[in-house]
Amino acid sequence: MTTAARTAPISDIKDAKLAAEGRRRTEWAERSMPVLRQIRDRFTRERPLAGRRLSACLHVTTETANLAVTLQAGGADVALCASNPLSTQDDVAAHLVRDHGIKVFAIKGEDHVTYYEHLRAALAHRPDVTMDDGADLVGALHMIALNRLDDLAPPVRQWVETLPAAERKALVAAVIGSTEETTTGVIRLKAMARDGVLQFPVVAVNDSDTKHLFDNRYGTGQSTLDGILRATNLLIAGSTVVVAGYGWCGRGFAMRARGAGATVVVTEIDPLKALEAQMDGYRVAPMAEAARVGDVFVTLTGNINVIRLEHMRAMKDGAVLANSGHFNVEIDLEGLKQAAQGPTRVREFVEEWRLDGKRIFVLADGRLINLAAAEGHPASVMDMSFANQALAAEFVVQQAKQLTKDVHRIPRELDAEIARLKLQAMGVTVDTLTPEQQKYLASWEMGT
Ligand SMILES: NC(=O)c1ccc[n+]([C@@H]2O[C@H](COP(=O)([O-])OP(=O)(O)OC[C@H]3O[C@@H](n4cnc5c(N)ncnc54)[C@H](O)[C@@H]3O)[C@@H](O)[C@H]2O)c1
């Protein structure tokens, strides 16, 4: 483990003294999470997760703290590790350990080895329910199940090698189900289900409408811009922003960049999304063309090497590159490292590279810019995402015996209920169908 302070043998965090600030900020976030609060109240009464050991690999933010406390209120024994080395808020980690006795293994800026040490600690909690943002826990459990130990990161592999075969088996067999937060994780899990290797049922939280329509679009849209601004303090008005990927996240960010006064260029590989971007009023171009005109480039695709060396060579002096997709693979940083001089750190989250005599600035090592340089999504949107997570955990526990080893979504009624509660909390009322309208919509005989 790191040399950072250890506050308790069952946690590894930066500094316990940060707890009071973490508590204040977590309470601030809670004010904007009325749906999760209602679920917490019910969980406190009903204890649907009683006796469950739950390991979560999530961004350790104020919103996640509110989720962790909700799961604990439901009766779960919770262990939490980070789903990204840069996204941990150290004060929040300290608060969860000190004020709630939750086991937390996360330190902002942790190196690769420590990141996986922490993942190992979450596995060593021996969960029967897991919760992922990017499928790292489930991925490791499957490498163990399939005896592909060479594919595990060394800290996890070395620990697994000390376990007798029966214990390794038991570690995987104990998991009755899992939940997954993000698009990239869901894509991986669906690939596992397709290949027939999925060992337990998984609930794709991202597939809920009250998740991807809001978190990915409005959450990522706002917080990605926030991250870029905090990292650089650039003026967006009058600049050209290139948005790679026009999915839920890309749509949200393009909308906010335009709102801030940028000329937005979208790159896509899907003709339908490209057409949508064009009709939404953006310029659509291949990256090779966009590279020449962009001032700021943001990748939100979930894909690999979307901005490559050939694109960087075509960029203007001073181009700024950031990523808001799940993994730090969307910008070819390896290629840049081979061909360019640097890096020189010019601000906290800004590194300058010299390529063919021009400067290229990479933000936050190409990791999720909104979580590295800002605070991730605002609490109000995470309210819905984490309401889904809490209900998904309950669903897994209630339905474990009936669910097949596949990727499921929470029932649509629960998704709709989250939307209803959110509207209620916002003070918005909507119409309901009249009996006549219900009949009309259900009939095929009634015409003009
Ligand atoms: N930053 C955050 O906080 C945050 C939040 C939610 C999701 N995510 C992550 O963001 C990524 C995108 O998520 P999403 O929900 O928008 O997914 P999505 O599937 O809705 O959109 C991805 C888009 O990228 C396009 N694409 C793929 N390869 C491309 C390429 N080479 N060039 C241009 N476009 C390409 C796809 O056609 C698609 O339209 C995922 O990795 C997801 O896990 C990040």
C-alpha cells in the first residue's frame, strides 16, 4: 500500500483529518438528492439489504457517499474503492470512514499499483453483491472464475494466487449479482453475456432512462465543461470545440459548449448520430479535418485511439485535448509520448507536449476530465443515477434466484417511479390520461 496515512486497518485513505470537510460537502450534495433520500428512508425501515456484503467500485464523490450511506441504511456491509485513480475526493473518503464506519480504499492520484491494491481490498471484502462503474470488479472476478490469472493486475493476481482453489471458487460463487453504472461497463458485460461467460446476473443501471438520458447528457455536458474551465480557465466563447462522439455524453457536452459561445464540430462514425448532429446545427467532419480547425478537443466515445498522432500533427499550435469517456484510451497518449518532447506541467491538470515545434496541451492525463479537474456530475442528476443503483441492488437481492446470467435492466415501472419522484421533488406536476384517452390509445377501431 502507499505511504499515505492509514486511519484504520480496514481502510486506506489519504487523511482522516479531512472528514469534517467531507461531511459538510456530502450534506450539501444530499440537499439535491431528494429521490435517494426517500429511498434511504424506506431502506432504513425495511432493511432490504440486511446481511449483504456489498463491494462498490465507484468514483468516490459526495454523491457516492450519499449512495453508500443509503446502502448501509438498507442493511449492507459496504466496502468502497475508486473506479478511477484521479476521481477520489479525499475528504469524502475520510468522512465515510470516520462518520459511517464504511470501508474505503481510495486516494486521489493513487498510482497504478495502489489502484489495484484497493480493488483487491474490495474483493477481499468477499461481497455477495458488487457495484461497478466500468466493470473493474466484475472483470477481475471473471478472470478469477476463468482462471485467467495472467490477465489480472499484479496486486490482484498475487493475492488470488495465495488463495486455495476452493476459496477462489467460493469468492465468485458468493456473488449473487452485480450492478453497472456506465456505458463502457455495460458494453463489456453484454460482450461477456454474448460469449456465454457471465457468471451471475448484472443490472445495467445505465440502461435506465432516468440514468443515461440525464446523467450522461446533462451531467456529463455540464461537468465536462466545468472540468475544462477549472483546468485551463480558457474562454470558450469564440473558440472552436471539437466533440468526438455524439452519443448521450457527446450531445450533452456539444450543447453546453455551444451555449458557452463555441463553434462546435462533431466527429462520428455512426451515420445516424452524424445526421442528428448535422440537423442539430453542428458542423460534422472527420477527425482528420476537424483536427486542423479545433482549439479544444474532447473525446466522449468509449472507444480507443479516437485522436491519433496523425491528427495531433495536423492540429494548431496550442491545441487543448481532453477526454470525458470512461477510460484514458481515447487519445493516443502512447503515440504522443513516442513522437513528442515533454511533458511539462504548466498547470495542475495541464501538460504541455512539443510536437513538430507546436504545443499540444493534454488535460488530466487523458482521464475523465469532469472527475479529475472538477467534481463530477452535480448531485441533482446523480440523485436519479444513484436512485437507480440503490433500487438495482435491492432488485438483485430480491430477484437473484429468478434472474438469468445475463444483463438486465431494472423494471420500467421503477424507472418511471424515479422520474415521478424527481418531478415531485422539483414541484412539477403533469397531466394524467383521461379514461377516454386511455381507451383511444388502446383501440384500433377509432379513426377520423
Ligand atoms: N464523463 C462522465 O462522467 C461519463 C458519464 C457517463 C458516461 N461516460 C462514458 O462516456 C463514454 C460515452 O458514453 P455515452 O453514454 O455517450 O455512449 P453512447 O454509446 O451513447 O455514445 C458514444 C458515441 O461515440 C461514437 N463513436 C464511437 N467511436 C467513435 C469514433 N472513433 N469517432 C467518433 N465517434 C465515435 C458512437 O457512434 C456513439 O454515437 C463511455 O465511455 C461512457 O462510459 C462518462
